[in-house]
Amino acid sequence: MHADEQAAIARARALGVLHDAAIGDRLVVRAHHGDGAQDALGDLVARTPDAVTIATRRGPVEVQLADVVAAKPVPPPPPPPARPARR
């Protein structure tokens, strides 16, 4: 299998993940950005026919579906460490 075929399969899977995801699902989406790629990690907050919006820690990121390279669901972040009890 050639690299182009692998990339096409990964993209098709990613678009399937984004299509099937429910608003509120936690995802990571990789998309073309300039000469490289950019990841958006967070909760899916909006979807249009052309884009998805991911609420990241730095704010909302709109990702054009035409630019998507990969996407997958991710588990929720771990809880913060417990603080020791005060005496």
C-alpha cells in the first residue's frame, strides 16, 4: 500500500469519526495548517457541513473538514492530583 492510499484511508476514517461523534464528545483532530499540521484536542461543540469546532483549553478552534488528516475519540483528562489534608 502506498503512502497516498494510507493517507486517504486515514482521512476517510477521520471524517467518519467526526460524522459519528456527538456534540460534547472529546476528540483530537489533526488538520493541515500552513506547511505542517495542527492538532485540536477538546470537546466537539459545533458541526456544520464544512467544519467542526473543538473547545480546547486555549479556546474554540474551527477545523475545516477539507483540511482534516486524522481524528479519533480520546478519554476525558485525568482528575487533578489530590491535595494532602491540612491539619
